[in-house]
Amino acid sequence: MAEAKKKETAEERVEIYVPAKIGNDDPNLFVSVNGVNYLLPKGKRSMVPKHIAEEIQRSQLAQQKQDEQIDMMLAAAQQ
């Protein structure tokens, strides 16, 4: 049990910035990975474990690709 806490406190953390206009109108970004939840304020910098920062980045990239695909489909439909 003590070893798990030691690992948790030694986990590498990185600083991220969550844009204020990401997602919905909620003032916070909710992130959950493997049952561990984070509520990060939008428009501010936060320190999070590296794997959480990577998941946020992956999610933002997926959203960007989806938006691009939708734009391409709309443009094709209008021709």
C-alpha cells in the first residue's frame, strides 16, 4: 500500500493549458482515465500527470480531425 502512494507522488507531472473555448460552455474540462478523475479549469494552467496531458492532447487532435472531416463533407455536399 505504501509503495502505491510512493509511486503516485513520484509520478512525473507536466504543465498544460486548457483553452477557455474548448468543448462546451462548462468552465472546467473533465478528464477521466482508468477511473481517476480530473476537473481542470479552462483558461488556466494546471499540473497533471504526463499520461493525462497526453490523453488531453490525443482528444484534442481527434476533435480537430473530426472537425476537418465534417468541413470536407459539408463542402462536398454544397458542390
